[in-house]
Amino acid sequence: MGAFESILLTVITAATPLLLAAIGELVVERSGVLNLGVEGMMIVGAVMGFAGAQATGSPYLGAVFALVSGMGMALLFGFLTLHLVANQVATGLALTLLGLGLSGMIGEAFVGQPGIRLTGIEIPVLSDLPLVGRLLFGQDVLVYLSLALVAGVSYVLFRTRAGLIIRAVGDNHSSAHALGVSVLKVRYLAVLFGGACAGLAGGYLSLVYTPQWVEGMTAGRGWIALALVVFATWRPLRVLAGAYLFGAVGILQFHAQAHGVAIPSQFMSALPYVATIAVLVIISRNRILTRVNTPACLGRPFVPDR
Amino acid sequence: MRLELEKRPERSTLMALLSPVIAITLTLVTGAVLFAALGQNPAVALYMFFIDPLTASWSLQELVVKATPLILIGVGLAVCFLSNTWNIGAEGQFTAGALAGSMLPILLPGFESFLTLPLMLLMGIAGGMLWGGIPAFLKVRFGTNEILTSLMLVYISQLLLDWLVRGPWRDPEGFNFPESRVFSDAATLPALADGRMHVGAIFAVIAVLALSVVLLKTLKGFEIRVLGQAPRAGRFAGFSRNKIIVFAFLLSGGLAGLAGISEVSGSVNQLTPVISPGYGFTAIIVAFLGRLNPIGIFLSGFLLALSYLGGEAAQVTLGISDKTTRVFQGLLLFYVLACDTLILYRIRFARPGVSAKGA
């Protein structure tokens, strides 16, 4: 395997959790809800994914555990912000704080235990092709799922009636309500979808990226995913590009170290965070681009009047 | 059964006072269930968590030590949240303040005079303001989302601290431990009594009193609240949204920086790779539980400080993980936010299909 090929492979593994979390949050925000609890849902997904794989012996069931636990967290968020119209920013923060605490408590028994890796698929002949074999036909199912999700979300949002309803609810909830759309129902579904994606993204970390449980192992990836949605100006395909860009930035440190670059490791570790700020500045400078695409009701609570 | 909200004609003052109490009660009930699920006697566990730490004088002092940074940061954040500015990077501003203030005793250990401490404190405040100023500047200049930038700066400040104590600032006589040199007496905040309590507690009291006056009695306080609750009205009144963003970030950053240098100089006495058990994030809970009111924050600061102590105590005596502290804190914020709904709304349970005034 060539050096270039191995770099590409690591970029894919680093990008996939970001992509999963960001594509979920994109749908949530398109429906007008700002869920800042991605980091919390993700870390609970990571610990539950690990726990599920340990309990059942199957990494695939582990991924299901991760997905469901992410949805559970999202349900909590949905109840507070949609039913009780609590402040979305504050509730999202609460979800992150609770998730970090819960995962630390649940995961205490797992610290230092070897995990079960969700391995790549093997297609006879195709996976063994020179150069592109491992890259295109030897990834794990979640990589393919993440790419399928981008295509699916892109199609549903912009080509179907359901997508039109989601965007209508996000852009003008009062009009959508007047047209007979159940705003809360649409938003609940979107929030749950976001939770499932974030949970799965967390599961990817503890099942594929580094198959073990380390406290706080999401290390801000949930927040970076939130930034990616802004960076992508709420467009699925741009989320894909952004996630792979950040995946590349994230793994830079390992390759730099391997090639003996004499920069303190902390500086390399800080790179994704600095890069996040940089791209946010670049994208926010273009106010028209942001304003055109931002869901107009983003973060605004909706109380149906009767 | 369906849950419906009915808007109250006006804010319920009663609920505004009651909601933190209900939230705390619900947290305790949930805690009891949690402990029972962990196989503990809930009554004993809750006693160990929330009452036992209040029974010894050393732990009361420790309570003040832990409440100090929470209150200092919390009152600053209250100004941010009241003006609808979302600074969630106080943890980073705390670290930046600690780093800036520690420059003096670490780089110039020979400089011991009556000026050492005041200079350190000023540098700590400046460091926190600088770190808080970055997201404010980016927000005002480019419209960048301040939530994300202030949070990213937390990670950056922690990595900076990690690099400094393992690299350039490592104690040359420290046997290669990742620690800075220990501060000299001239660089140590004096103790208040014979124990761990230090002068930082007085800063917290002053901050609470000063901000109570600013928020309730001055035009600035009015400006903060108007821009937070009715931005359009604020604009017509000639208040500048941008100025308030910068003000809120510099104020809360400065206070977090002061908390950081006070903690390092008064309590830890050197820099280590981890200098805070998440004070900057817990202070968000303190601010909300205290209803964004300085006096309320003073009280809630002690409650959350107690949750830290209780976690340690319960770990020692009952073998319960100290991670439960974080769970309690997270739950508490959830309940506070949920109960705050009661201030503006009445909650009704309606049968499906039947609505009071028709659909």
C-alpha cells in the first residue's frame, strides 16, 4: 500500500464521524431547530456503541446501540425545546454537559478495555484491485452509509415534498402551521434524525476510529460538526466537502509526526480548532451567502396558538 | 393526553422564585433514583453528597474555594446571557487568565515585591479579556458565530497550557514532571483564615455586589436587558448591539481570567496540565440556576461547589464514581430550563382531539 493511499484511508476514517454528525445536524437546522448538543449526543453514542459491542459481541449491534442512544438524547432535547419551548442554545449546552457526565459514568468500567473493531467489508476481486481496491471497495459499512446519507438528504430536501415541508417549517413556521403542517411533528422527526446521526458518529469513534473507550474521546468533534453546517451554508454536498477537508486537517498531526516534523504535538492538535475558527470567519464574511441559505426560523421557538 | 402550553398574561413572579427550587428538588429525586439503581441506599448517598460536606470546617473552606471561581465566572456570564450574547468559552478565558497571570512568577521568579500580586491579577484579567475579546471581535467584524469560536478557543487554550507546562515553563528542578515551578510567597494570594480559603473569595463578593448595582441601577444594566429582550426597541433607543457584545465578552472574559489567576495563585500555587474541573462550563449552570441575577448566582455558586465536594466525598465513603457530579450538574440545568417554562406559560394536559378553544 502506497503512502498516498494510506493517507487517503485515514482521511476517510477521520472524516466519516464529522460527516455523519454534520449531515444529521443539517437536517435539524433546516427544520429551524438549533441543537447545540451534538457533542453530548455523540459522546453518549460513543460509550453506548462500545458497551453494546461488548455486551453482544457484535460491532454492528454496537452501532445500533449508538444510534438509539443518540436518539434518546435527542428526544430529551426535543421535549424541552419543542414541547416546553425552552431556550434552544441553553438546552443544547445542557445536553452536552449531561452527555459528557453520563458517558463518563457509564464508561468508567470500560476504561482500558480492548474494543471490538467494526472492520471493512471484503468484496472478492474488487477489494483486491490495485490502487483503488481498498479505497473504494474495502471500507466499513458506515462509510458507505454516510455517503448514502449525503445523497439521500440532498435528494429528499430539494427534490421531494417531504423536503419542501422541512424547509418550509425551518423558514417560516407560522405559514407552515397555517397550511396545516404539524410544525412540532416535523421538528421532532428532524431532531430525532439528527440524534441518530450524532449517536452513530460517536459509535464510529469507539468502534472504528479508535476501538476503545476514552473519556471525552469526541474531543470537540460535535462542535466542529456544528461549524461544518455553517461552513457548508446548509448544503449537503458542501458538508461532504467540509467533512473531508476537516478529516484531512485532523490527521495531519499523525503524518507530520511520522515524517519527523519538529512542531510540538499540541500545536498540531490545535490545528482543527484553529481551522474551524478560520473557515467560520471566511464564510461569515460573505454575508449574502450566509443570509440566503440560513433557515429563517433557526433557533426560534414555535408555540401553536389555539 | 397531550401537553399544551397556555401563555400567561404576564410573567409569574412566584414561578420565577419557585422554579429553581422545583428544579433542585427534581434533581434530588432523580439522584435518589439513580443511587438506588446503583445499589446504594438513596438517603445515605444523598446525605453523603449534599449534607456531609457541610459538617466540617475544612470542607466548608473548600466549599468557598470552589464557589469562588464559579461565582466570578457566573456573574460575568449572566451579563452575556442577559444581553443575548453567547459566551460559552469561559473555561478558555479562565485558562488564558491563569496563563497570563502566571507569566510573572514563572518567568521572573526573582521579582518579589508588593507589586507582584497586583500585577499578576491585572495580567490575569487582561489575559481573560484578550481571550474573550477574540470571539467578540470576530462576531462584530465578520458576523462569526460567537458560540462556536468561543468554544474552539477553550480547546486551544488548554493545548497551550499543556504545551507550556510540558515544554518551556516546566520546572527545571521538577524531576521532569509536567508542572511549572511553585509560586513564591509574594506571588501567592494570602489565605483568609487558617486554611485553604483565600482572598479570591473577596473578589467574588465584590463582583456580585458591583454587578448587582450595575445591572439594577445603571443605564448600562438597562441597555443590557433591553438589547437582550427586545433588540429592535434597543436599536430605536440608540443602543449599539455591537458595543454590548464587546462589553459582555470583555467583562465576562476579564472575570473568568481573574478567577483563573486567583485559583492558580491562591489554591494550586503552580501550573499543571489541568487546572480546572470544568469551572467555566459549570458556571453556565450557575448562571441559569441563579436566574442570571448576581445574588441568585452567589447562592447557586455554593450549591454547585457543593456538588463537586459531594462527588469527592461520595467517592471516598461510598465508592460511587465522582463522575456522578457531572451528571447531577447536567440534570440540574435541564430541570432549570424546563421549569423556567412555568414562568411564561401554564401547562395543561388536554385529551387528544379535544381542545379548550377548538383547534
